[in-house]
Amino acid sequence: MLIVREEKRQIFRVFDIGCIEVEPQTGNESQNNRASSPKSALHTIREKMQEVVAEYSNGDINASQFNAVYQHYAEKRDIIERMIERNPNSDAWRSVVQQGYTGHLLSQFQAKAIHYAVFNRGNTTPLNSSGKLSRKTAQQIHHMLRIVFKMKTHRTGLARKSIGNGNWLVMAIGNKALTIVTFTLQPSSLQTSKVRDLHDDFEIANERALRNNEPPERLVFPQRALLED
């Protein structure tokens, strides 16, 4: 099942392309925590856990980032609770509160774009592409393209799909062309929206050239920014 959603300006549409799922970092860990008691330390950690939940719910972080950071805070909470249980008068809990690690986790589990390709609608030969793909992933992309191009109804939208080995594809389908981006992990909705925005900019910047079927050398490709971050 390919589910395509065009956020705000667009409409949900459903394509039969096998298990494509559409989506509509965490903030700094202020662990220079000056908690005055174990109880206040646990309260602060609980607030951090709730912040992570909200950030995932809002699409600011991906599932891998959520799992890593939430587990990090959960472990801190468990350790402090055990310390308090064993020795209520000890200050050892302070060292646990002060350990900052979420920035590293967010970076480690952030999805990274490793390949993009831009296609005219109806043509499986890319106008432009960059990065490296496995043979299996390339085959999956061409399979998806053939299905999209065979659709009788002209559809536009935004979709993402897990393709195995942790990798994900994001597809932005416009009026004249489409962009497919391969990520190392599940991208956040912010990253997915960036693909949509870059594709929109591509179609606007090249409106005349696309209408006149001019060669790729005459086009500009905002999608290049995906691999240049």
C-alpha cells in the first residue's frame, strides 16, 4: 500500500505500491541539571521523556532517534530510583543526572540522504541523480516508477517507504516530474517535507524548460542540497 499525503496544500491519495507509508531533533539536553533532590531530578527526567514523546509526535525526530533518546532517559530514571532505594542519603544520583548524551544519540540515529534521482513523469531514465545505490534498491525504485507511471489518474503527493536494511525511500510526485531520495534510516517528517520543498522548487524553477522538454543540461536541481549538507 502506497499512501501519499500532500501536507496542507495537498490531499491524501492511496496507490497500490506495496507498503509505502507516508508521514505528515530532540532539543538540547539541558543536563547541566541543578536538581536539588532526587525527587526533583526524577521529575526533570520525566519531563525530558515527555518532550521526546512530543517531538516524535510532531515529526521532529524519527523512530530510531526516539527509541534511543527515550531509552537513554528511561535508563537514567531506573538508575536513580535504584540508588535512592539502596541509599536514600547518598548524593550519587547527581552524577547520573549530569551525564549528557542525547546530542550524540540524535546525531547517530539521524537519517542521512545517500542518493537522489529526479525523473520526468513517464520516463524511468533520470534527468539527474547523485549518490550510490545497491542493485536491489535501484530495482525497487524502477519497479515503483513503472507502477506510478501506469496509473490512469494524474496524482501528486508525498510518500515514504521502508525498503529493508534500515533504508527508506521518500518520493515527491509533482505535476511534471518526481524526486526519489534514499535515506539510511527512517527520515523525520521535517526531512520528508524538505524533499517535497526541494521538488516544488525544482518544478517552479524549471517550469518553462520542463514544458518545452529541454535537455537536463538546461535545468537546475535544488535536490543537490540533499547531499551537500
